[in-house]
Amino acid sequence: MQILDPQEPLAVALREAIQGGDTRTLRDLLDRHPGLAAARIGPRSLLHVATDWPGHFPGVAATVATLAGAGADPGARFTGDHRETPLHWAASTNDLAALDALVEAGADVEADGAVIGGGTPLADARGFGQWEAARRLLALGAHADFHDAATLGLLDRVKAYVSGAEQQSPTPQEITEGFWGACHGGQLETARYLRDRGADIRWVGWDGKTPLDVARESGAEEVVRWLRKQGA
């Protein structure tokens, strides 16, 4: 596998073409350098370059199709301190155009390696509050675990988990974590349901935030008002 230094001219030209939506130049580079579609720029595959933060690069769907058509692996792993695929990155930035193009190219919606608990792209979308990407992944067949279901307000599925119909019932701590997620997602009905099942309204969760903190940060004013009435 060819690994390019990020500062070398070929890497710079590739990055500019990929992130600038210049598929003509990209195709020319791929034609002139056989095997280049499988190369990396530092720890990133070329599809990671196409989905890098902040995402939403012009013409990204055509760029993804061009790279995949030339042999780029849609399931390639980042080689830094985690193992995210390009689909994880598209989910993390709510980049629906890239997300759809990657799935069309064969990306696995159930790939593990997320920075959020080592989970799937859905875990990243949920954890970073990228609600459109989360909904799109569900529509594309992604499995929602208990935390996903609680955060996204999938109350029937939450009830199935709590009853043990889906798998072993969540622990009291998991109930609280799911409650925190429901507040993050602005899902009042789900938050009420989990509160009635013993969720700790004052738990300090991820990033040192309470349910009230994260609901306020998400702009979930209805949830904020309800939490305050509950004594948060």
C-alpha cells in the first residue's frame, strides 16, 4: 500500500481535487498512477480525505463514486488512534451526500470502530447529535442498540429492550445512560418513560454534563422545562 506524505506534491494535488470536487483532475491522477485509489495520505485513505472534518465538500458523491470505481475500499480503516471507516466520518459530520454514496459503493452500516464506544456509524451520529445522519442510517438498515433507540426516541424499541424482549434488560446504570441520551436527543416521551424506571436525573455523564446540561446544549427546551420541574 502506498502511503504518501501529506506535504508531497501528489498528496497535495489529490487532497485539493478530492475536497474541491474536481473529479476531472482526480480521474487524471488516478489514470496516471495505477493503484493510487488504494493509497493513503498519512493515516487517511482517500475516502477518509473525502469525508474529513468538516465534511460536505463540493461534489462529494461524485468524488466517492470516482474513488470507489477506481478501487478505493469503502471499508478502509483510519490508522491513527481509532479504526473508523469513511462512513463513520460522514455520519459524524451529518454529510448525507457522502453517506449515501459510501453505502451505494458498499460501505457497511454495521462496521465497528467508532470513537463513541467502538460502535457503528450510528453510534457516532447519535453521540455527536447528527440526527439526520442517524435517521438515514436507520433507513438504510442500521441496527439501533438501547442507547441509540433511547437517544433517537424509538420508544417501542426502548420498551422492548427494557422488557427483555430484544435482549437482556438494561441495567439501572444503562437506564440512566439511556435517559441521558433521550435528553440529548430532545426525546421527552422516552425521557419520561426511563425516568419512571429509575433513571438518575442528576447523573453526570459524558463530557461532564448532566441530562439538564445536555438538553440545554441541544436546544431541547421542552425537555429542559420538564427536567426543571423534576428537580434537575
